[in-house]
Amino acid sequence: MTIFNLPATVCLTADPDFTDLALNELRAAAPPARTTGTLAPGVLLIDGVDFFSLAATWHVTPPIFVRHICPVMAAARLYGGEDDVEIMADLLRGQLLEYVEPSLPFSVQTRIFEDGLLKPFDVNRALSSLVEKATAAPLDVRAPQQILSVVIGNVAEMGGAAALMGVSPTLYNLSDWAGGMRRFAREKEQISRAEFKLLEALEVFGIELPPRGVALDLGASPGGWTRVLRGREQYVTAIDPGELDPRLMGDPAVRHLRMTAEAYLAGEPERFDLIVNDMRMDARDSARLMVDYAPLLYADGQAIMTLKLPARGRRAIIERAFEILRQAYEIQGARQLFHNRSEITVYLTRGAIGRESS
Ligand SMILES: C[S@@+](CC[C@H](N)C(=O)[O-])C[C@H]1O[C@@H](n2cnc3c(N)ncnc32)[C@H](O)[C@@H]1O
């Protein structure tokens, strides 16, 4: 096997439309980092930074736009034949098995950005069986604590298709899912694709909802988020001038008030354990409205909102929206989720000021 200098130390993934903001985050965390190649839109090879120090920094202060990182610790050229799996197995045996912790569950995550090569499933199966036999570490694809990442693509510095591989603790990859691509199964009863955003937010931010809590859904139409909240046994007040899906209308635990969020606030609003807001609205206006809504949240209340972003000036808009939100909330997390398009999702709890006044 030809020995190559590693073409990168990190493979970084972001939404293709937000790569510029992801790279800003990278530069802020690791100024010497530089991009050495692009395997696909939003999938970048990065050099000049140590994966583990970058991951440790982001583990404490997670980025918003970088969705996933994995280490590049070994690399081999692939040729598109049946030997490719054996080439990767050799690399694993020779350079990576020593980094697999035998007592921790592991998984192999493969992403392939070159046509006509192997299928991810075949690579995962072959390499996980090798890891299991060689280290006795248990395979657990649902809750792995360490990941063998395999990224296959055209790497100019290596003269063609190559496999880039590395081993890391799952929590260092920023997402438990290969490339941060958290997919949910479509359900027959699903009302809108927006449901996936809320499911992903609840999971990513580790949000627990109180049993039979009371929730307010701002901008609820057609009702996807309301349906998700009903699935978690919340009583939902859904605010939107638009229609709710008829399947929700017969549910006594859903109350649809056909009005704007501004109009509801101006009336005699109630108090809630959770406010969710997916309103199609300028991010700063939406943040201002959330500040006005903060007194309606119980002291240990939580809020989840999307901030819709235009094509330009997104960073300044996010910073301003955060500044506004901090008047009434603590920002517990903010992520550009896999299911977000031109927006980010923010998780809020009531700030100390909010708690004092309730
Ligand atoms: C992206 S959709 C919400 C989708 C919803 N989360 C779901 O899961 O089905 C945005 C909604 O915001 C609503 N909206 C926009 N401005 C609003 C306002 N001022 N008050 C209430 N709803 C508003 C729109 O009517 C629209 O239905």
C-alpha cells in the first residue's frame, strides 16, 4: 500500500448554504485551520488543527453551523474494485484498532461521495465485524460511545478516490449521526415536514417535557409541531391565523385560536410550561415577541424557536436576535439542525431575571 501524507486532520460537515458561517466558527475556534479540499457541497477537508483539541473546544461551546466533525487519522487510495474493503481493513488493523476502547460500544459510520464505489452498508458491516473480533468492543449502532468514521471521496492530493478514517468518542463528533444527518421515519399520520425539526430539536438539546404539561404553539398551522407535542402528552394551545389539519380538530387537548401571536398576547393569555415558535417572521421581530411572551412561562419553563434567516447578513441578524432574547431568557443551545433550511433552532429557558419576577 502506498503511504500518503494525510490530506487533512478533520472532515467537517455543514449545510452547503451555511458553509461560510461554519468556516467562521472554525477559524474562531482554531485560527490556523485551513480547508484543503471539498468532497461534496458542505463536506470539507480541514488541516492545520488537531481534531481532539478542536473537538474538546466545541464540546464545551458547541458551534451553531458546523454539524459534524470526524477525525482523519489514516488514509488510503481506493481503486473501485473488490479489494477496496480489504484496503480499508488493512488500514484499520495497521493504524486504528489501537484507538478503539474495548470496553465501550462502538459503531462504524461510512459516507461515500464517489459514485460507483462501495455501498456504506457493506463497509460498515465488514469493518464492524473486524473491530468486534479484534477488540471485543460491542457493536451498538443506536447508542455508540465511540465511532469509527469512514469518509470516501475524491481527494485531489491523493490522486483520486480515497478512504479517510479515524476513531473518536461519539460526543466529539457533534452529532451521533453520520455527517449529522438525523433522519426520522415518515409516519402515515404526519402533518408536515416541520415535525422533523421539532423532533430533532428535542433530541439534540435533550429536552424533557413535563408530564401532561401545557404548551403554546405559536405559528402552529398546519399543525405538525402540535401533533409532535400531543405525542408527548402535552395540552396544546395552537395560535395561527391559518388552518389546523382537520385530524387535530377533534382532539380535546388541542385548542386552536385563529389569530396572530400579537393578538393572543394582547388579550388575556394563560401561562405555559413550554412555548414553541416556528412563525414565519423576521428573526429579530420573532425574538422581540418571545421576550414579550416570557412572563407567560412558568419559572422552570422552556422555549424552542426557529430564527428564519435571509440570504445575506445572517450573522449580524443572529447576533441581534440573541441579544434581544437574552433580555428574558438563557440561551441553552442554538443549532442549524439537519431539518432546518434557512433557519436555526434555539433552545431557551427563563433567565434569572425571569425567574425572580415569576
Ligand atoms: C413554517 S409554518 C409553521 C409550521 C408548523 N410548525 C408545523 O409544524 O406545521 C409558519 C406559520 O407561521 C404563521 N405565522 C406567521 N406570522 C404569524 C403571527 N404573527 N402570529 C401567528 N402565526 C404566524 C403562518 O401563518 C404559518 O402558518
